[in-house]
Amino acid sequence: MDYNTQRKHLALPEYGRHIHQMVDQLLEIEDRDERNKTAKAIIAVMGNMNPHLRDINDFKHKLWDHLHIMADFNLDIDSPYPKPEAAVIFEKPKHVPYPSHPIKYKHYGRSISLMIDEAIALEDGEQKEALTSLIANHMKKSYLIWNKDSVSDEDIIRDLAELSNGKLALAPDFKFNEIKENAPHKPRKKFQPRKK
């Protein structure tokens, strides 16, 4: 018995074993003109396998790159596109560092802390008061997203003072915007058959 697990590994399994076998035969062709002609025929078959992708930019370029990958980058043909480099294609992504900034109240998020820092840096005046008011209203919205229960205005004012180390305060006449919570769904009426 001939099992797939015993056969050659497929570089791009989405094209199937037959296309890979065509590419293997392409590598054995010694005449360069014949090799170029056969490569174009294989590209045409590969394109016919995914006709819905023809509208994508650089579709042909992608097909030629896939041909080189299936040939293990050993293909010597006159390609309309430059031969891809294995080191570039199979390069591992760079490590993304995890943010190390501690967030005191996670339900407010990191952006609130950054906005508070910006507000502290502003000079006293209307702009600072307006930004502080926006921050307080946003804090209340964020709190209600995480905690479906209502929150008191005093809690937000206390948290704002704590997060800004007492450097931001709301105006004495400040009033929070009215935040509409999602209205509960009305229960459906029970089905009642029609009277005859």
C-alpha cells in the first residue's frame, strides 16, 4: 500500500499532490525553453484552481512565488517576477513585547491613564477643564461597560483623583452626561391560537 504519510511532504498542500508532481517533472526538464513553456502551463492550471482570486492584486506574482516554493527554490526559469528568497519567505516574525505598564483599574483601560497624563501636562484653563470633564464621562461609560450595575458619580470622582495623584479635579458645578444603559428586552407574548 502507498500511503500519503510515506510520500514526499507537500510544500503547499492546497495545490494537491498532482501539481507538486508536475513541478517535480518540471525540474527534470533540461531544455530551458521547454522548461519555461511548461512552467507557464503549470501557472495556468494553478490559476484555474482558484479563479475567484484573480481579482486580487499581484495574483500572478503570488502564483509564481508558489511555483518556486514547490520547486524548493531550485527552479531555473525566465520568470516575469524576481525569484523569492527562502530566508525572507520563511522568516519568523519578530517577538512582540508584552506591555509592562501596570494598569491600576483595568475596567478603565490604559487609554484613560494616558489621557490623564496628557490632562495633567496641560496648563490650567478651559482646555484642561474640558479634557478632565471628557475623561470623567469616559470613565463612567467604561465602568458601566464592565459593571452592569450603576456607579455613583462620587466613585468616578474619587478614582479620577486617585489616578491623577490629586492633580485633576472636576469643576464644582460639573454634571456627568446622562448615560443610557441598554434597555431590557420586553418579554414576548405567549402564542395564543386564533379563536374560530
